[in-house]
Amino acid sequence: MLLAVFLVITGLFVVLGIIFALGKGANLIAGYNTATDEEKSKTDEKKLLKAMSVFMFVLSGCFFVSALSQVLHAKSLIWIGQALFVVSLIVGLTYLNTGNRFKR
């Protein structure tokens, strides 16, 4: 049962990563979809979507490691996967929200 949950979440992150990699789905990014047209015109949407795509693929990899714990019956992998997820989340959100990287 836990394997199915991990695989569904992994699949969701992969699908979002593909959508962002194709240059679509900017309206799915919190903060960007509520920005005014003036603020959106100051943002490089292509760079933002590329960064979000990489972020989604990294998060999917973390959940895949957790899913492997169920397949290989290695309890340590679930903790490693979740620790990677938390670290990736903190680093990724810090990177995405600081430094004016996506300003034109």
C-alpha cells in the first residue's frame, strides 16, 4: 500500500516536471499565478519554468528512493528518501525565492 502511495506521488512530480519542461503550466506555480500582469512581465517565465521542472524531477527522485525501500525491504531507504526530500525542498525553495534569478 505504501509503495502505491510513493509511486503515485513520484508520478505526480514527474508529470509536473514534464509540463514545466514543455514550457507550460506557469499558472500552476503559486505566487506567479496571482501576480499582476505588470509583475509577470518583469519575470522570465521560461527560466522559471525550467527551474521548476528541475525541482519537480529532483523531488520525484526523492520519492522514488522511498518507493525503493518498499521493493527492497530496506527500511533505511525510506528515511534516506524522506531526508533527501526535506533537504531538497529547503534548498530548492530557497533557490527559487531568493536572488532575483528570474527577473528580466
